[in-house]
Amino acid sequence: MKTTQLERGMKLTWLLFAVNILLLTWIIVFKMAFSAQDLPEIRNINLIPFGESVIVNNELDIQELLYNMIAFVPVGIYLSMLTKWSFLKRAATIAAISLVYELLQYLFAIGASDITDLINNTLGGVIGIGLYHLLLKLVRTKFRADKIINILAAVGTIGLILFMSLIFIVNGF
């Protein structure tokens, strides 16, 4: 049985989404560490949004907030590509994914669980949902929008894997 272009596109989207989740896990849970010995031993929880955890030198660390949002933009895009769920269900799924990451950090004592991260991660995913729908309006067909995103995501993913490989080589792993 021949695989259609649409089916191949969906398989690529699922693959790219899985790679994205693996990368997020490595970044958030494993702190981009190459060994368990490099992981911090921190068990902290912050339930005050935009509180002390994001204050550096008496100023709000905007860069940290933006990084959290940007990291989750692809999650919103991929969920929009892969599901026909309502906006609310997609946003709730993004929040749930972020909550799982925050809980894992706390359970394994490898980072600070922070409500600010949960908020910003979810906001980033919601921005991704919006960007997908904007692209959909611009190109007018789901097939074309998905194809454009898959191409950009594949190039970005390959670039990221090459960059990570370079880091491994430089660090002697």
C-alpha cells in the first residue's frame, strides 16, 4: 500500500514532535548535563509568580522568561498540526506537559519547580498555537502550512543535532 504525501508529512511531524519533547526533557529535566554527576542537587518549589526566582540583581530576568516561552512555542505548533482539539484542550495539554517537567525536577531534586516557569511555558505554547493559525490563514491550506513547518522544523532539528554533536566533541564525550 502506497503512503500518501499527507501520511508521510504526519509521520515526519510526529517524529519532529518526539525529538522536540526529548530535547525539552534534556534541557529542562537534565539541565543539558552529559552525565548524572553534572546534575544539580536542588529541591525547591516556588508558588509565587514572578517572585524571587526570576529576580537577578534586583531586576526581573526577562531573558529567562523569554527562553521558557520560546522553548514551548514548538509544542503549541506541533499540537495544532497533530490534533483537531479545541484551543482550550491544546493549551491545557501544554500546561500539563510543563507541570510534569516541573514535578519531575522536584521529585528527582534536580531543579527548582517554579510557577513562573509553568506560566511562561504555557504562554509559549499558546503563542505557538497562534503562530500556527496565523500561518494557516496566510497559506490557506493545512497541507501547505504543515509542509512549510515540517521543512523548517526538520532543518532546525538537524541544525540543533549538529550543534549538540559539536558540543559533545568539544567536551570530549
